[in-house]
Amino acid sequence: MVLLHVKRGDESQFLLQAPGSTELEELTVQVAQVYNARLKVQRICSEMEELAEHGIFLPPNMQGLTDDQVEELKLKDEWAERCVPSGGSVFKKDDIGRRNGQAPNEKMKQVLKKTIEEAKAIISKKQVEASVCVTMEMVKDALDQLRGAVMIVYPMGLPPYDPIRMEFENKEDLSGTQAGLSVIKESEAQLWWAAKELRRTKKLSDYVGKNEKTKIIVKIQQKLEENDDDSCLNSPWADNTALKRHFHGVKDIKWRPR
């Protein structure tokens, strides 16, 4: 099995094994799936930490409002009465105004926190240092553990607009977010090794040879849009002489002999 050390830019992500005979179409998709699934676990862990501290997500039309504004607009959180944590809640105001402040009690809070730590350990970049390969099954296991912990603490479930539930149901909307920029579309993923793109039409062995004990560092990135690199070269400002003429105030002057 060839050992792939996957990086994004210069940052280590995870280790993955694959036979040299693997089609690069299949391998590229596999690497992208693991990469994106790890990001999903990270996003869920981040939101679950907030859930443990401040309870469920407020309805979108109530987020960021003061109590007086909520009262004045006669708004009501209809999910608050349904989505009560096991063992009752403890009020802990969310200063950001995203969550309703009805936090789980200490025992249930620890159920969430312990599971978050376990899930983070599975997808941790420290797995690279420990020479542990990460598989899609391992990442799915982390997601299942997180889902199970939420069900223990919130047996009635979470509101449909809560980002944790949306992530579990694969309905998350990351458009316009920093998190969305990190995700790599499987169809546009590229793997690079030794300054060469590992083309999807070939096999891994076409690049690394037949030695199954090879270890390589591959970088994953999203395919650049066509002409992304050189479209600017056709711009007027990229024409050095045009730029000079502009600054000398002689742009578009037509010269005629006397």
C-alpha cells in the first residue's frame, strides 16, 4: 500500500493508504471525501460546544435581538418548549444572541464535551505524527458518536434550523461563509505530487511506480476556474505600453505625419 500524506497548502491534514493500482479518479474523490468529512466534524464540534454552553439555536428572526425587541415584535420561540435537554436546563445567556440560553445541566454538558473531544481526536492532525491513517469509516464513526450524544441530551431532537441538525441531515448552507471556502468539491478536486498534477485518467502507479512501500506527500486543492490564471493578462492594465500612455496623458492619440 502506498502511504499518502495529504496536505492543504503546507498544512498537514491526514494520512491515507491506497494500492498503487488505484485509479486516480477514485483516489482523488476518496481523498476529497475524507478531507470534507473532517471539516464537517470540525464544524459540528464547534457548534456542539456552543450547544453545551447556551442551548439550542434561536429561530433566525429572533437572533441578535434584545429581550425588549422580542417582546415588542411579539416573537416566540416555538421550539424551546419541545427541545428541552434531558434533566432540565440551566440558564446561561448567549451574549452573541444566537442560542436561547437554556443550557443542559452539568451532567449532560459533560456528555457532549466528552464526545466532542473523542471526535476531535479521531480527525486530529496529530494522527499524522502518530502514523495513524484516517479512513472514511473512522470519520463516519466520529459523526455517529456526535449524533448519538446529541440524541442522549436532546431526545426530542433539535430545531430544523439548528446548524447541528442541518449538518447531520446534510442540509447545511455554507455559501458566503469562511467554512464554505475550505470545502473542496469532489468533482473539482486535484491532487499534486512533486509539482505534478496526478491526472484522474491515470493510476497511482503511473506516477510512483510499483513499489507498494512508497510514501509520498500529496497536496489537495480545488481546480482553478478555466483561465483564472491568465485572464488578467488580456486586461488593458497588463499592457505595459498602454499603462505608460495612460500616465503620460497620451492614451488613444492617433499620430499623423506633418
